[in-house]
Amino acid sequence: MAEEKRVKNTGLRGVAIADSAVSFIDGEKGVLIYRGYRIEDLADRSTFMETAYLLIYGYLPSSSELEDFDMRVRSQRSLPGHVIESMKKMPVEAHPMDVLQAAVPMLAMADADITDVSRERYYERSISLLAKFPTMAAAWHRIRNGLEPLQPDNDLEHAANFLYMLQGEKPDQETAKDLDTCLILHADHTFNASTFAAREVVSTQASIYAGVSAAIGALSGGLHGGANARVMSMLLELEHTEDVEGWVKDRLEQKKKIMGLGHAIYKTGDPRAVYLKRMGERLQKKTGQPWFAISQKIEETALAIFSAQGKNTILPNVDFNSAPVYYLMGIPIDFMTPVFAIARVSGWCSHIIEESFGDAQGKPALYRPKAEYVGNYCGLFGCTYMPMSDRKKE
């Protein structure tokens, strides 16, 4: 047997694979930009509907364009009957992300113009996916709890409608506004794993539904969107821990991972964290629950230890800050990643359109990376095939 070799795996970090005009990150300066606009301006002054329009169409809409876009989204919130009926036959223990991923191809089956691959149809499909993601997620939560899914309330804004369909009652305006801002913050993040998955799939000329389904699969992973659920599970375990500071010190001394600390890109702070911390503080005061305070104690202790040791500071990521916010909004732990998807589908669709029509990068090209072969090699003619009877037993 040939000597085993270690395969190099860079995760494509630092490798530029395509031009894009959708979003930009400067990790050293803590900057996130959508279509040229800083995330701070959008979070302070925009809405998720306007931000989604910006991402999909590439420019900020006029009043009439936004009104028309919002109306089209609201009109397409309801799901085809076969999607709901299929969900009712799924195992109640199924993870929401698996259900969401399974439901997207069912939308493709209901698309009567699936062979129309024009840009205009891609815009229409993006609007439909944007509209239906909250409905699909909320419907599954109701179904798995033995309840009938609620029909969308088209008098409610996007975020408020999702909370209503999920929880069965209309949220207060402040919570609805906070969730709307969360959706803005999570709408896009350049070539992250799920966006890359979407773009790679549609580079084969697969449909927008196939690309979005692949993106959901990538987002479900614990190192990507699933990390916020793991952060919240950690916080729940610490509810009755009197010495959170001691727990952090022990974890770091034992070189064990603390969920939510560390980011692959941001070195000086994630600009989205500022907004999530404000929300967490407000929600803690409103609910009296300790989750935000526990998260802040973990962060403060860890940063103090890194500083005292003269080590590079490992900052919290967006999952660390969003987990207590979503939980305090009444969103179940396993639905935190679907909420991420409800926001990110706007970015996925934007990248899929860019990839499919060659925007910003010229003619579309099939993704076909090269691997460095490190397996057995016995010359140009290959290894000698040995009959079973002649092979040595290990």
C-alpha cells in the first residue's frame, strides 16, 4: 500500500474566483457594503424590502418601484397546495433546514415557465422565493406542532408577517422593526459558503431553484449558518452557571472552542454586531431574560484574557450576537438558521442572476476547479490490477 499523503485543503480562502458587484467586505476595517451602500446606512435608514430590491436589481428603487416590488412580494407569499400537503407527510422530527431545502424544488415543479431562462423570469422567481421563504419556514413550525399553517397577513410587513405566521399573534412594532433590521444585516455577505454553492450550481445552467436549494444545504452546516443555534445551546447550558467568567477561563486554558468566537474575515469587528447588541440589550430589558447578559460576559472575559496574554484578539462573529436576539424574539433555536435563510435568499438570488447572466464578470463560465492528485501513482499505465485470489490479506 502506498504511503498515505496529506491532502492540502485551503478552503479557497483568499482565492479570488470571480468578479462581483453585489457586495464587498473589508475585514481589516470592518466594512460591509451592498451594491456600494454601507450596511450602517441601510440598517439605519432602509427597510429589508428596499434592501432586497437593491440587491436583486442593483440600484435603490424609486417610491413607485418599491411600492410595486413590495406589492408583488406580498401577492406571492402563499404556497402551492402540494407543498403544504408534502410537508404534512414529513417526519415531525425533521430539521427545519432540511424541510426548507426539500420545499424549494417543489416550487420549481409548480413553475409553469421553468424553461424560460430570461432575466425577467429570474427577477420574478427571485420575488417568489423571497415571498415564500417565511411562509415555508413558519408553516413547518406549525405543522410539526400539530397545528394548521396560518395564511400570510398581507397587511403586515415582511418581518412582522413571518413572526405572525410562526407564533400565531402579531408582534409589537419594535420587535418587528428589529427583525426587519436583522434581515438587512444578513441579506448578503459576498462569497460565503452558501453563496458560493449557489453560484457553482447555477454555473452549470441549473435553475435558480437548484442554486437556492444548494445554498440552503451549505447554510445548514454547523460552521456556517447553523452556528447560531450552537451558540444559543451554549448559552442555555450556562443559565445556572454562577461563574461564567471562570467557565470562559477554563475553556481557553484547555484550548477548547467557545462557540461564536472568531471570524474568517473581520479582524477589527463585525459592523453588524453593533446593531445586534443594541437589540439584545433592549430585548433583555423587555423580557427580563439573561441570555444577552451571559453572552456579553463571555465576550468581555474572553477579550480581557486575550489582551492580558498579548494574543491576537478573537472577536465574536454574527452568530454569537444574533443567537440571543432571535431567542429573545421567541424564535425556536432550530429556526434561527431558517431566519438567516429568509434574509439571505435575497443575496443568493442576486448572485445567481449575476452568475447566470455574466453581470460584472463577462460571459458566464462553468466552475471547474482543479484538484492536486496525491493518491496512488504507478506510472502512466496505472497500477497493476490484481485478481482477488492474488491479493495479500491486510
